[in-house]
Amino acid sequence: MTYHAETDILSQLATLYGAAVGQATYAQLQTRLATYQSQFPSKERAPLTERDALLITYGDQLQEPGVPPLQTLMAFCRRHLRGVVSGIHILPFFPYTSDDGFAVTDYEQVNPALGNWDDITALRADFRLMFDAVVNHCSPAHTWFQGFLRGEPEYADFFITVAPGTDLTQVVRPRTSPLLTRFDTAAGERWVWTTFSADQVDLNYANPAVLLRVVDVLLTYVARGAELVRLDAIAYLWKGIGTPCIHLPQTHEVIQCWRAILGAVAPGVQIITETNVPHAENLSYFGDGTNEAQLVYNFALPPLTLHAFQTGNAHFLADWAAGLHLPSEQVTFFNFLASHDGIGLNPVRGILPEAEIAALVARVQAQGGLVSYKSQPDGSALPYELNVNYLDALAAPQMEITLARFLGAHAVLLALVGMPGLYFHSLFGSRGWPAGVQQTGQARTINRQKLACAETERELADPASLRTRVFTRLAQLLRMRATRPAFSPYGTQQVLPAGDAVLAVLRLDPRTGDRVLCLQNVSGQPQRVPLAVTEWLSGPVVDLLGESLPCTATTVTLAPYQTGWLAGSRARSK
């Protein structure tokens, strides 16, 4: 390690554990890093560019008889996605007991029902990979917790126990389930901290042995080919009685420690934080722009985009986008609209008025969507998440309008600064799965249906199918985006005044001067946008998407829900 990395890590460990314990922990860490360094290529990974976009998928998203699902996924992605996306976020592919993979029983093994590490390696040949580090908690079936239950000294302090009656009213809750779960151990009854469910026991990072074991996990992922490491539910990592137990300074210190470790032994591997919290709090995980996450999930984007297309008004979306600022050129957003989870509402509290959030909830429920709740300190329940397929959330009486809204929403996703991620069910035009909710009793199942590969391929072979119509258009947008440096994830954006029904974003690559003006009508009415395009673009203006938008010296006209990506024939020096 470089001297700078050494001093950073030692300082972080001392801050977390005190000088003496920090020094001892650092000595153990050095031995680990020396072992792992020999496993990593010396060269840095290629930086993210406008060509980067990720598919978000389960490892068993596509299934065929007698074939490990990871092999089916690999073959499907090679057929359809080379040149469309550059990477794949494989949702937790480890053995688990619940929550579709997020109650992990072994962090370092591939679930044999999916395949093996060779199947992961095969995917690496064509795509960047993002792995989940589900290290806020593990399954009670994990060997660490089983050792805790048996009273083994090594695991005595691996988990957080709290005496009944302790005042925990200040703890911020992401769920309505009990915070503590009773377990019988060799030492008697213990009440264990379980932030998310009784099947997900929280790890105790106040014990430095836990931190070291998780460093082993992270470095194993990098050795296995992860170029991006997603820190799941990371905001809740550190606990302290009498505190909210969310966003604590120690949590940021742990992330900065991991960032320094990865930077020392595996340059170019990037940390991405998953924090479904109000937007301003989410941004704190960039740190100072050099010392914490390189990417942060842009959680406010899905509900704001949904609101814009449901209401035909981009005012809130445009105001929020105009205020997006990155703390350095080393970090960017991970933009998405849909994922395996629902559409979070916490990120837009303080951006959308509560009345608008309530109306958004009502509209989604009217479309057959569901709502998940979290507990408030006073015991009341607050809407936390909309559980709905994104296409269904934008449904209109006519499929053509539904499709136009859905594709327009994804044009917004691809236009904004950051790296985009597209959930499998969005990229390939799926609808919701209410029957799955009946089967599992879990609201999130509505957007987690697993598909028969043969049937999916038949639908994609039909030019008139919904899957083909969605995928063809989104693939066109992704391929075009990849050709323009203006869409660099580290570029800049400027939101231009264009009326409440239109989002107008000028993207600029400072290195090349490349500019693209992205226009999106979010309404069902034609819009004459008071925008002098030549003020922002030089030379003859072309629509990159072939829409031939009507332009005059002072206006651009957009059809209902129309997208326009305009570029000049040469870079503008302005």
C-alpha cells in the first residue's frame, strides 16, 4: 500500500476503535491485504464512460429445464445485450433463506441452484459485474450466527443484543417489523437486533473482528471479478443506543475505510451505496467526493419521473434535476427507475409536498399497485415504498399512450448525469405479477417474476409484441447514448427553462465540448417549447433519434410524450 493509504486506514481504524485497538486491527489487516494483492491484476479497471449502462437482474431471472440459470442468463445476454449494456448487476447470488437473496447464509459461495463461480467468470468475459455486499445483516442460518447461538467465543460479539425494556424509540425504522428478535442461545435467551426482519440479523461493527471478516468478503468479490460493489442497506450499519442508528459518523468511517482498502489493492473497483433515504441524506455518501462512495443510487429519480408523467407536469422533476451537483469529478450517480425493490417515497420527502406524495400513492393503488409502510417513532405507519411494475404505474387506457409514457420516462433516465441501470422487467417490457404476491405474501414480489427463457425468446421474436417494442426502442436509446461523449457519467448538465410540461436538459462533456440537448414532453398534449436551440448548439442541428422535430429560430415543437435528443454538427465553444 502507499503511505497515503496506510495513514488513512490506520486513522480510520483508530477513530472507530481507539488508538490501541485500531493499531492491532491494522496489523491484522496488513496480513490480509498482502494475501489478496497477489490475486488482483496490477492495472486499473477501465473508467466509466458514456458507453456504460447496467442490466439489473436476478441470477435465475430466466429459466430453462436442465440448465443452471446463470448459464441461461449468460447466453441470453450475449444474444441480446452485447453493445446495448456494458455491465450486469446480478442481485445476490449466494445461498440464502429469505428475501429473495438478501438473507445470506454464506457470503463467499454461489447458490448451487443458480450455478457456480465458473458461471460468474463466464459473464465477466463480456460484461462488467456488480456484486451485492449484503453486509448490514446475514441470515440466522449463517455459520457466524450459528456460532453465536452455540456460545463460541469467536462469535460472542458478532451480533447486537439488547436487554428487554431498553429505550429504542430514537431508532429510525425502515420497516414495521419488530426491531428485536428473541433467540435461544447456549447462554440463555437473547434479544438480537434485526433491522429488516427476524430472518436478517444485524452484524456488530463495533467489534473489529466483524470489520475484518467483511473485508475478506469484499476482497473475495473483487478477486472473483466484481468491478462495482454495492453496499446494501448501508445507512443502518453502525448502531448506538440513544441515537437514530442511521447515517452515524461511524458508518461513514467504515465506508471510507473500505474505500481506502480497495483503492490500495484493487484500483478502479468502485463502491456504490444503496441508501433509500431523503435525497440530501443520500448525497452524504459521496463524502468529500474523493474518500467515500464513487456512485450513489439516485433514489429520488424514480418517484419524481413517475410523478411527472402521471401529472403531465415536470416542474418538480426539473427543479430537482437543476439542483443536482456532484462534489468532484471522481463520483457520479447511479440512475434507475425500477429495480427488484419498489419505488421509494422517502427520497422525495422534502422535494414533493406531502399532498403530492399522497396523490402519487393513490394513483399507483388505482393501477393495481401496492404500498409498503415503515414505523414512525409515535407508532404510526408511513407509506415507504410503492410496489408496482414501472410500466403498470404509467398505464393509460390506451396501450400506445402507456408505451409512450414508459419510453419517455426511460429517455429521462438516460439523459441525466450518471450511469444508468435498467431492471430486466423494464428493459424487456414485463407487466406486474399480482399472482406472485398471492403466492409469497410479499408486496415486492409483484415485480420479481421469473421467466421461462423459451417463452421470452418467442415474444422477442415477434415484432409486434410488447417486449419487442419496448426493448427495440430502449436499445436504440442506449446505443445512441453510447456514441456521444456528452453523456459521460462525469459530464455536466444544465436544466433549461422549457415550461412545466417539458424537461429540457443540456448535457456537456467538458473534455471534448460535445453537447446534446435532451427534450422530453411529459404530457399528453403537443408542446411548443420557447427555446432557441442554436443558442446552445452550433452548426446544423440534427435529432439523434431521427424524430425530425419542428424547430424555428425560437421554438421547438414536441408531440405528446415525444423525446428529442438534439446535437449540433460541431462542438460549441460557449
